[in-house]
Amino acid sequence: MGRRRVLAASVAALAWAVCAQPVLAQPAGRQRALHSIVDFDEATWARLVEKGPRPAAYVFTASYCPNCPDAFEKLRAFVTEARRPVELGVVLMDVEGAKALAHARHYAGATRLYAFHGFEPAIRQSVDPKWPNVTPYIVLLGRDGSVQRSIGAPEEAVLRKWLP
């Protein structure tokens, strides 16, 4: 009985260690379906900038945005071609919970799906006070801590600078 408990505890610890690690975009096309939403409030962006995985890309979108899935796909294709593990987050600004999860299919290859939770203008202000509330709004965080922003898919030169 003692061995079973030790084995069960070991398996549980291993599972926790694997789940606690940030999930990064897989370079060779292994894509996971997203089954959960992470709340994105006024403090989330500061935490991601300070302690989040690097490099990372965050696509801020709305459920009604017709260009957002294409911009995300261009970004995902660049990351896949670069063959580098990258956090690819999608942040839905206008829906939460099950409604947000319904939009995950438009963002195959995303590593994390966030949904604004709180007062939308204040959350946008925390991300970028100059953000003109246009989507897709994409923020690239470099390995070195650099930050690049774009409305729509970033230019190829910007992507190469972000992920050399």
C-alpha cells in the first residue's frame, strides 16, 4: 500500500509540474484545442509584461472582428516557420466564458485564450493608453523585453526583429 501512495504522489507531482509550465506554441504544427478561458483584467497585462513567457505575441480581438483570425494566422504561420516555441495569446475583448470559448476555433494554434473581465476601457488603458480601440491589436514581447505594437498583422520586418 505504501508503494502505491508514493507512486500516486509522484504521478500527481509530475502532472502538476507539467501543467504549471507555460504552454508555448509548438513549432512543428502540433496544435492543441483550447478548452479554458483565462480572465484578463486591469492587472493582467502588467504581470504578463513583467513575468510572462518570452517571446510572446498577444492578439487583442473582438468576436465581431472579420480580420482578426487572418492576422492571427499570419502570425502563427511566421512562428511555425521560425520553429521557435512562442506564447501566442488571444485576448477577446467583448465576450466571456462559453461565448469566448466558442471563438477558440478561429484561433487554432493559440496557446492561451483570455477574455476581458472588468471595465473594458480601463483594461485597454492598462495595455496601451494610446490604443485607438481598433482590432486586431497585436503586441509582440521580445525575448529581450522589447515591445512592438501593430494594428493588424505586423509587417515581415517587424516579425523578424521580434523573432530573429
